[in-house]
Amino acid sequence: MSSAHPSVHCLVAVARHYGLGASADSLCEEHGIYGDAPTIPQLIAMARGLAMRAQARRLNWRELAKLDGVFSPDRQASGRHGLPDCWRHARV
């Protein structure tokens, strides 16, 4: 079982959804994160290291729902609200 923080597992789930190979343990090792929750800048650096676009933004649920390309059109594949399951449970 991985010891990586749930936020890193969520990032990996999103990366895999877009066909990018990623491992939570490898990302933590590459970025020197051992046992602690990564900071927002560290998560952004991890995402960018996977060739993903990333930025920190504070959004409420309504604003999040308005973002294009964030939600899957197949709600059954992604969970009740079209969110990847990790997004509904992860706390950063």
C-alpha cells in the first residue's frame, strides 16, 4: 500500500485519465515528499512535471462546475457528479 498523501493519488488518477503514466510513490520520491501532505506549489510542480497544466485557484462548487473540460460526460464512469471519485474525497 502506498504511503503517499490522498492529494497525490488524486493527481495520479487525473493524469492516468488523460493517458499519462504516473505513480504516487514515484512522484513523492521525485519531489522529496515523505509522509507529509504536499504543499500546493509541490502539487503544481508534480502536475507540471507530468506535462499537465496546473495552477492554484480557490473555487466553490458552482465555479468548479463551470470549468470546461473538468467533468467527464460519462457520470457513471466518474462518479455521481461527473467528478473523479478522488476529487470528492480528497482534502488538500
